[in-house]
Amino acid sequence: MKVSITRKAHFTSGHRLYNPDFSDEENRRIFGPCSNPNGHGHNYVLEVTVTGELDPATGMIMNLKELKNIINEHIISRCDHKNFSVDVDFTRDIIPTAENLAKRIFEVLDSKLPDGTLQRIKLFETENNIAIAERGDG
Amino acid sequence: MKVSITRKAHFTSGHRLYNPDFSDEENRRIFGPCSNPNGHGHNYVLEVTVTGELDPATGMIMNLKELKNIINEHIISRCDHKNFSVDVDFTRDIIPTAENLAKRIFEVLDSKLPDGTLQRIKLFETENNIAIAERGDG
Amino acid sequence: MKVSITRKAHFTSGHRLYNPDFSDEENRRIFGPCSNPNGHGHNYVLEVTVTGELDPATGMIMNLKELKNIINEHIISRCDHKNFSVDVDFTRDIIPTAENLAKRIFEVLDSKLPDGTLQRIKLFETENNIAIAERGDG
Amino acid sequence: MKVSITRKAHFTSGHRLYNPDFSDEENRRIFGPCSNPNGHGHNYVLEVTVTGELDPATGMIMNLKELKNIINEHIISRCDHKNFSVDVDFTRDIIPTAENLAKRIFEVLDSKLPDGTLQRIKLFETENNIAIAERGDG
Amino acid sequence: MKVSITRKAHFTSGHRLYNPDFSDEENRRIFGPCSNPNGHGHNYVLEVTVTGELDPATGMIMNLKELKNIINEHIISRCDHKNFSVDVDFTRDIIPTAENLAKRIFEVLDSKLPDGTLQRIKLFETENNIAIAERGDG
Amino acid sequence: MKVSITRKAHFTSGHRLYNPDFSDEENRRIFGPCSNPNGHGHNYVLEVTVTGELDPATGMIMNLKELKNIINEHIISRCDHKNFSVDVDFTRDIIPTAENLAKRIFEVLDSKLPDGTLQRIKLFETENNIAIAERGDG
């Protein structure tokens, strides 16, 4: 049996999908209204799942308070009420689609969490658009 | 007995809370991270409630398809993937708090719906922040 | 201060919006795909709100178990997995729009609950289409 | 038009419905499993709605940060991870039904918020059991 | 790391669980009220998850607009406000349980999406009954 | 293709995180307010996922009514409105964290369901804290 825990967090950010190598018309065709110049944003919901051994003394895989602190320090405090293309160093160089953001958030958290414990990131851009980044062997 | 119907709609917009008459520090103190210059946004949820007589031939107060069309034409198409302070003519001159937006959306819809039928607007900025504008005699 | 309690219940029913006095084309124009002959249905969510005095001995306006039983006996057991236009005696003669159903459910429950306690019925046909029937003086 | 804002908050508490004036059997009949001696609890969701004039300089009825702080200081910090019948001074003397709790929470907040601004409290004990306390003239 | 995206869609359909090879009493025993002759239905929620390489020029695995169009064309437009046992060619010959529907929807979408990209279908018949069809090697 | 079904259930229980081998201060540091002596509790949501072959005569992997009965008999009736550390025999000897509870619930259900069919348990302690126990080879 494999046991894992998931912690959910919320943040609000500005994003614009735009590739400067594309013409305006191509940007419009590919990214639709997400390429509008004056920006919009989303209430993102982030789910972080870690796995590991259950410690019999605490009954925990990892203290959820600690997991919450890591998510807050490395993701929420850097993204919340920020613009992904201007303010956030780990997303400034990518097109901030849900799947690109999920990939980068996975990489950031994977480097901060105990080795190999991060299993999956789920990022809700809206209730209907969701990206998942998960460890390849999972 | 009073009967009414509610139609829910979704849109995504950019907003920034900022009053140019305030100092930067006052803006920061009053609006918090919502005053960040590079913008952010929300997935707004809008609930529109209308009341009236039930037409026995259709069983309807108002055709929900028609209500949906009015909401789409006058609110969604003007706000979705837009910035309230730049792109939306009916919110450009206000500070786009949830309550200010709800007030203006009520006014726009009230002028497009049959006289006196609009009862209430509920605008979810996030799951936790909600503004309501309703007819005073309600 | 007014105190009230709301109990939520779920049921699943078949409905078809169709007026035999209309031509097929009129039915199609007014009711859209809801007039399809082979039927469809919804997972309805019903919220029932009652008000009254708080009994100091029980801390209750009305025992929620009792309210639940009344809802089950008079609404759920008669509507769940049934077709409103064929199986349900109190809706067979109406066009089963959300607002017509809400009106009839209010009338049924109002006759079974202590006098004047029923305040409001909220009926979710889908997450986006909601009908409300409430006492006129509320 | 009346404009109001709602702020949602969450807390987790232990409760037991039990009246020492009743026999064990009466407690069981009236309160059901909620009278179990070893306690259980709920994830409560609280919605607080305030109304007032829109300040044109801020676009606000009341700063949501301030409303959040008042809810946190006077309700959440006193109830969260506490037992209503043992730990919480303003509920220790009542049977902690949802409606009794809603009434008391309304009274506490009403005394801390600007005069007459508190309009309504909504307390979700579970997704299906909800109590509402609202100003009588509303 | 594996990255995938999920798109959610909604439709409403009529279904009846009934096997003509069974006696009425067997149908009743096995399918319960789902075998009622006059039909009922559900608000189905469908989640479609696809995986693949992230295109650096677009930041996308697949354009969500394109995925949405495929789901609309091949599933929603054929099932919404239809009866699975009468109107829908790809479900007419099966008993429309959630798991049978999920299996068929997977097969339809798998044949329309780029080879091997469809990873998983999740079909919510109600909030409490969910079927999942996923690629065997996943 | 692998097909599975998920059934959701709800229960409400009391829990306290406390290890008698730790000092009070250690309990406080590790478990936070969850170690409060007077108890609190949660509205738990449980998702149970089983997999297997689709029976062509019924269109089912397992009758959802039967799955529901097994969950009710072996989990809900033993945990609902009970205290995990006092009343529930299969959790009395563990620290009732979400992940420990998920592990034990998996073990109980695995022993009651047809061999190898139980695939995954998901236990929501709150909307934000979720534990998952799943078959190791999945």
C-alpha cells in the first residue's frame, strides 16, 4: 500500500499568454482572449501531493504544517497577487499556461521537499482547466 | 409566494485596486497586495436573480436562454479576459472592488431587463469574498 | 433577529419541457433541447428553509431529523428516479420548469410543515439554473 | 439599491448536543447520535454579511481585511479546534445546535461591528445543515 | 516528470438501467429505481485528461480550445439532452451505467485525439457516483 | 483500458492528535491545536475506488448499492458521530491523522471487498487536507 497526503492552497495571479515571436494575429489565433494586452488573471487552486513512510510516533508522512509552510514560502508568497510574466522569477521566461506553470511549480517544490517525496502537483486555472505534473515513475 | 430564478455565469478579468489621490503607501495600506502595479485578476462568478409572474403557457418567469443572452451580451462579452480599469467602459472610472463592480453590473442589467424584474446580483470575487447588490425594496 | 435553518436534499428526475398547445417548432424555439421527446433529467438539489422560535430546551427551531423526514416523505420519495410529467401527481399537470417545480414543492411542504414556518425553497436544476419560491412577506 | 459584502471563514470545533435535564433516552431520541458522550465535531463554514454605504474613495463598504480581522479575533480564534461546551465562553451555556451557534455568533459580531452594519450570519454545520441569523428588519 | 491537462465539460442526459433478458423483478433487484420505466436522468460532469510533450512555442500540450471542440463535437453534441438508450448511437446497445458510459466515451475520444494522448476519462453521474476509464499502462 | 468506479460517503467524527510518549509541549509543537484536550472533529468525506471487469449483463464492475452497503456497514456505522480514539476499535490504537485513518480504512475495506478489487481510498479531513491510500502496484 502506498500512502500519500495532499495539501490544497489558493492564490490569485495575473497572466497573459503571448509569444513575441508570433504575429499579433497568430497570438490571437492560438491564445484567443488570453493574449489580450491589458491582462487578466485567475484564482488558482494548487494541490500538492507527497508520499513516504508513515512515522508511527506522529502518524504522519510529513507534518502538514511544514508542508503548508514550504508551499507558502516558495510558491504562494512569490505568486499571489503577482503577474507571472513580470514579477515571478521562476515563470518570467515561459508562456504561463496552466501546464507550464504546473511544471515549474513541481520543479520548485521538488527542490525544497525531501528527496523523492513530491509525487504530484495539480493546478486549477479555472474549475474547468486543470494541469497536472507528476513524477514520471508514478 | 414570490418566485424567482437565478442564472449563474463565469468570467475572468484583471483588476487593480488603486486610488491616484492616495500616496503609494496609503494605497498599500488600504488595498494591500491588490494595489500591486503589474496586475492580477480573478475568476468571477456572477449570479443574476430575476422575479416576476409565472407564464402558465411556458412555466417560466423569463426564458433562461434569453436571460443568459442578456448577461452574455452586456456583461460577459464586455468583461471576460478584460481589465476593469482599462478595457471596460462601465467600470473604468471606479475602483474595481467586488462591491463597486456588483453595483455597476446591477445598473447595467437593470437597464436591459424588463422593468423591475432584476432583484439581485451576487458577485463572487473569490470563494471567500462576495458582493451583493439588490433592489432596495427587496 | 430572525433565525432559520436550511436542510439540503438531493434527487434525480426526468423532465421534458413541452406544451401540447404549441407546434413542434414553437416547442423547439421556446424550450430548446429540453423539448426532446425521449427525455432527459437532472440531479436536483433542494434547499428548504424554515424559521421560528428557538426552543431553549433543545436549542432547535425544528428538529432537523423531523424536517428531513418530511422532505423525504413528501418530496424525495415521490420525485426521485421518477418522471415529473408521468409519475409525480403534484407536477403532472404543469410544465416542469425549475420555477414551476419550486412553486409546487413550496406548496406541498407548506401544507405539511407547522403553519407559517416554511420560508423559502431553493431548487437547483443544474449548478447554473436555480429557482426560488419564498413566502411573499419575506 | 442595497449593496452588501460577504466574507467566508472556516473553523473546526467539537460539539455535543445534550441537555442534562433530559433522561439519557430523551437525549438520544431528540439529539440522536449527536448526543454521543465521547464527542465529535464539524468543519464549520461561516459567512458574515455586512451592509452600508459605498465609500467613493476606497470603493468599499468596509475593508474586507478589517472584517476578516474582526471575524478572526472574535470568532475563529475562540472557536477553532475548541469544544463549544467546554472551551468557548459565549457558547458554554447553550446546546450547540447550528441555530443556537448562529444566534450567538451574530450577537458577538453585532457588538464588534459598526452599528447596524451586520446583516446576516450563515453557519454551515455540514454541507446539508445550515443555520441563518439575520437582522429582524431585513 | 509527466505533464497532463484536464478539461471539464457538462451535459444532461436521460438514462434507464434495464436488461430485457432479466425479469422485471430481477431488473428491480439489480438496478433499483434506476430501472423505472418512465426515465430519469443526470447532470453528468466529464473530465478528459490528455498527456504529451509541452510545445515550447505555445507552452501547451494541446490547445485547450481544440480539446474543448473535440469533446463538444464528439460527446456533448451527441449526448446532451438526449436519452442514452434511444438517441445516442455509441451507447444504444449497452446498459448505460456510469462505468459503461465512461468506457464508451473513452473509446470515442481515443479515436479522435492524437495517438496515445488520451490518458483518462472521469465521469460523474452524481456527486457521489463516479466512473473512471484510463489507459491500461497508466 | 482499466475501468473503475468511485463511491463517495460522508461521516462526522471526533479526533485528537496526541502521543502520550511526548511531553505536552512536544504534543503542542508537533500537533498544534489538534492536540487540544477537549476534542474537536471533522466532517470527513471518503472516496472508495474499486476496479474490475465489466459484467456485460449488468454493465457493472460491482453494484454501487452493494459497495455503498459495505462502506456503510464497515466504516460509516462504526465511525460516524464517534471518537476515533475512544469508540472506534480499528483506530483506537493509532494517532488519528488523516493518513493513518486512510491506511486503516483501506485495510478494513480491502478485507471485505472481493480480492484485489479495492484500488484507492481518498479521505478528506477538510477541503484542504486529504490523505490517499492506494494499492502499491497501482
